[in-house]
Amino acid sequence: SADTTGEIIDLMVKGMGLSVEQSLISQREIFATATALGVAPSKMASDFAAAAPKLAAFGDKAIQKFRELSTVAKAAGMEVTNLLDIAEKFETIEGAADIVGQLNSVLGVSFDSLNMTTLALENPQQALMTLQKGFKESGKDFDSMSVAMKKSLAGIMGMEVDKLARFLRTDLTAQAAAANEVAISQDKLNDMIRKATPVWEKMQTAVLG
């Protein structure tokens, strides 16, 4: 909607430090990503508006982080905010140490809490991949776990069981590769921007006149 588009421009300019011109270009990239993922541009815009407060700390890298996480979220049937919520649990040394200690005990793995904190703060997608890798290396298949263990792990992560299941069943490595492919293919990005432009221009006109 026009309200969402105006909100996004405001978030990019005031929250992320982008110029108005940069924010308009970034909006085109968001809509182009929506086209690539088969998501309605209005849905992608709303998702970005919801995630922006959490992404603002990344400044001019926020759009890239959002595009990376959007690919994972679409594959997992989750929201970008859900994924950021997972990563945020490891952003403090104390919080990471608490969760890592419990996961290491239950799964019999050896997560590094300091490494998880660093990744959560600098590269949420990599933090999620590291977390999922640890689950897989435990040799414990989520679908074969007892109800008690599933609930225990979901409790440790502060998630609903179904959200944890979706997260663990999604191949994050493959999705990271897919996101990277979109990010590095400028020709492909330009083509997606061209396809998304009519929708974007209609929404931009409603806001800027």
C-alpha cells in the first residue's frame, strides 16, 4: 500500500541512513526480489517494514541482509522476523552462553557461544546456518525425536515446535547459495527490476506524487 511504501522510505532514510535516491533504488531491489521469489510485492514490502527495525543496525547493508533472509524465509514458510528472532537470541554473550550450554547438553554437540554471538551480530544468515549445522551434526533427526525432546529444544530456543521444525527442515546452505546467485547476477537483478517497476512506480507515485 501507499502507507507501507511511505513507511519503508522513512525507515531507510531515517533508520538506515540512506539518501532518498538510495532508498528508491533499494525499494526497486526489494520488489525485484519479490518477483524472483514469486512473492507479491506488497507482501514483500510489508515484510521489510516489519523487519526493518531489527535490520536498521546493518545500515546500508540492511537490504542485502533482508534479501538473503527472504530467500530462506520463503523456503521455510516463515517470516523474516521469525529468522531474525532466532539470531537475536545469540546477540549477547550471556544469552548465547545460556542457550548454547543447554543445546550442547541436550544434543551432545559443541556450539561456541562467542562465535554464535559474533555471527548473530554480523551475519544473521550465517548464524542460522551454523545453528542448523550443529543440529545436524548431533545425529539426532528431529522427526524421530520424542515429543518431550522436541518440546525441550523448542523451549530452549524460545520457539513453537512447528517453527523449529520448519527451520530445521529447510536446507539453509542451498538457500544461501540461491540468495547469493541472485545477489551476484546484476543482469538478472536488472531484469527483475524491470519486471517489478510497473508495480513499484504505481506505489511510488501514490506516495511521492
